[in-house]
Amino acid sequence: MKLSRIIIFSRDVEKLARWYADVLGLRIRELSDGWADLGEVALHGGGKKRSGDCGHKLVFGARDVAAARERLVERGARLGPVRRFGKLHLCDGKDPEGNIFQISNRV
């Protein structure tokens, strides 16, 4: 696996995406309702600070999410189930300090 992106949760995805483009020079690759792909950084809607929510998510790419999940669980990782949204497969977990990370086949 490799680190493929960092997701930042945002209250206003379009406004924040424009800021990253205009101020930091990142290119907006995709901008849709509640989602912006800026390459290594992605913005996801629903960015309310919730209890235990750190506001970001490290995403590791793996072509076979289920197999990667199984390997990590064997090593002691805490991971939820693999979720499928069409061709997109995801699995969220938490590190020992409660930070959220994800395995995704969106490599």
C-alpha cells in the first residue's frame, strides 16, 4: 500500500477547493456535490467537528481492499468492514490514538 491522499472534511467544499486552487495553486481535478479531488488532497463535505473526529483522514491505496484489510487485521489493526459503492471499495480504521485512516481502491 501507499499513501494516496489526505481527505480534509469541509463545511463548504467548493469554497475550500477554490481557496486551495487560487492560493496554493492546486489543480481541481473533480468538483461535485460534497467532493473535490485536488490530487493528493481531497475535500469531503459534512465537515462538522464531531466527538472523536480529527477533521482529516489519511487514505492508503490498495487495488484489493479486502486483502489489504485482512493483512492489517492480522498485524493488529482495528478496521471496520469493507464497504462497496459500485466500483469504489473502502475500509475505515483507527490508529492507536483514534486517528481515522482508510484503505481505498481509488489509487
